[in-house]
Amino acid sequence: VEFLVNNSPFAGKEGKFVTSRHLRARLFRELRTNIALKVEETENADIFKVSGRGELHLAILMETMRREGYEFAVSKPEVILKKVNEQLLEPYEQLTVDVDSQYQGIVIEKLGMRKGEMLNMNTGTDNRIRMEYKVPARSLIGLQTELMTETKGTCIMHHIFDSYGPFKGEIPSRKNGVLISMEQGETTAYAFYNLLDRGKFFTGPGIKVYEGMIIGIHAKDNDIVVNPMKSKKLTNMRASGSDESITLPPPISLTLEQALEFIAEDELVEITPKSIRLRKKILSENQRKQKRAV
């Protein structure tokens, strides 16, 4: 994972320790007691490469730092690959999934798409199925959130490192695109009401957002820029209806781990003592277009 100095428009508003000097000192101080952690400086003084024993290990460090008052951004987690005798190897994990039998098919489908190899399957007396897999560690990024959604929260899974093996090639990532704020301002209920058919939201009305901030999941597979600050034009006529009582579904609340699993390679999680936000690495839509055109 890359730890970055937060450069969003909200930088420095919620944290006490926000500079590269603060971030560097804290990460290297962690090495004194956290022997499984590795911290590397990069050519950019505002970016540090941090390696650990899996997503949870790194998420605990991030949560500890935000509670101490640190403010920073992190990239999508990546596994550590090895090259032995010109062959590219990646880490594999032993995965056990315990699920109600009615969701057996969807679990098999999801793990098949993620290059998982089933080793064993047992049926319990309580209508539960236990499946054992050997899967590339990359497959586990985002898997728990996806399976918990598909199985209505009834899935239990745990995993442990197995060994390094042949690189399995591309593994399907997040299917849906995201809804991105087009400018900075305060969100309105009217704007969200008009965006209901576009997807689901991570935030609600009355929240300050900025250009490039991710405010929801798009119903389709592409990213779109939307205006969550749009307000109803004022007239001297009042419609007979429920103009003043717009009802919106509750926003999706992501934990830090879920946010890390959700983001794509061109996105970051902004972490502060008060907030967890999702954003594009490049905040400007025009700059993102220029990069795609190259």
C-alpha cells in the first residue's frame, strides 16, 4: 500500500498531523515494535510504500494512526510478487468459506471467477456448507465485502497463507463504476433525488464534498461525473405534492477495510480522524480525460 500526504481540498481541516514529515516519522516509529511491517521511501517525498502481513494488518495501522490525529491517503492494496528462475510467482492462501446451502452456487461462481481452486466441500447438519479453497491472495481483495452482500451477511470466511505459486493472470475487479462529484460544495436532497436512478450513495444531503470525490456506486460499469449540489429552481408557484419531503435511501457506510477493498487502482482512500472518504487520484475531470487520451 502507498501512504500519501493528503492533497485534497479538505487537507489539514480534520487532522493534527498532516505533513510528509509527520507521516514519515510516524511510519518509521512503527517499525520499532511492528516487526512484520516494512516501510520504504520513494522518489516522491510525499509517498511511502508500506508492506505488511495482509490487508487487516495494514488496516489496523491506519486506524491507529487516524485515532492519534494523523491525516493521510492510501492506495489500493497490492500483493508482493516474486520472480524465481524467470517465472513470476504470487502468494496463495488457504481459504475456508462457511455459508448457508442456498448461497452455495453464488460462492462457487465468485471464487471460480477469482481463479480459486476448490479442495474440499462438506455439508453440515444445520444446512450449512463448508468449502475449502486455494486461491491467489489477490483474489481476497474485495471478496469479503462482495460475499457478505451476496449472502445477506450470513457468510463466514477465514484464510491463512499457503505458499507462492504460478501467477494466475488477470483477476476480475470491481464491476461497477463510481459517481464522482463535479465540483466543491454542499450536497442537497434534491440533487440526490434526481440521481437515484444512477446508483447508490456513500453520503447524504448537507455534506461538504469536493471535485473528484467519490460519492457513490454507479449502476453501470463506467465512472460518471455528477452534480450533487444541484438545487431546485425557485418560482412563485408551489407544486401540490411532496416537494418539501424528499425521501432518500440511507447512504452506504463503509468501514476502513471495506473502503480499501472497494477502491480501484486510480482511486485513494482519504483517512482523517473524523472521516473516511473515497476519491480519484487525479481530482480534475479534465486532467483525467487528458491522461486517458495519452
